Amino acid sequence: MASTKVRPKLNAPSKGKVLKTRTPLVKRLQTGPYLNRLTVLWVQTNGVTFNTTGFFARVFRGNTLIATAFFDRFGVVQFANIGTLTTANLTVRIFNSQGVQFRSRSIPAGSEAFAVIG
């Protein structure tokens, strides 16, 4: 014999407990930077990154060395100890593996990423 489905009454008094409440999904707005560490890209004038195997960059605040980090082969260097958004004007200097300086650029305060073009 098949059992019949019982429909709940519309305004039946309830004596049960709430087992789990569901919180509504709230769309979170981005309030801070997307990148949490200073990232520098070295790109050609057409926007394609250089092959920067063996290159490294140094970041200075004034004449004080802040950090040194190596580029990956895709033209990207990330400084692990410089959080974003930066609070001071910085200077990034790019060197090859022999220590010859190729570029020097100023990074303004309030940056999370910076592109060196050319």
C-alpha cells in the first residue's frame, strides 16, 4: 500500500526549534588592494613582457635600500616585504645577472603594481 504525502497546515502552531538559520549572501565590495605585495612588471612598448631570467630589482626609499628580489622569466618581480598600497615614493632599479643597471624608475606612493616600459 502506497503512503500518501501529508501537506503541512498553513498556520499551524509550532513547538519546534530553529536548527539552522541561513544568512543571506552579501556581495562583498573590494575595499583594499587586489595585490598584497608590491609587484613590478617589465614590459616592451607593445605590452609584452621581457624574458627576464637572471635579472633582479632593488627598491630604494631615498638612498636607503628597502628590498631586493629576482624577476621570474615572465618579466614579473614581487617584493615580499613591501606591502601595498605603498606609503612612500620609491625608486626601483633593474639589474642583469652581472650587476649592470638597465632601468631606474620612480614609483609613486599609493601603488600596488608598477610597469616599467622599455
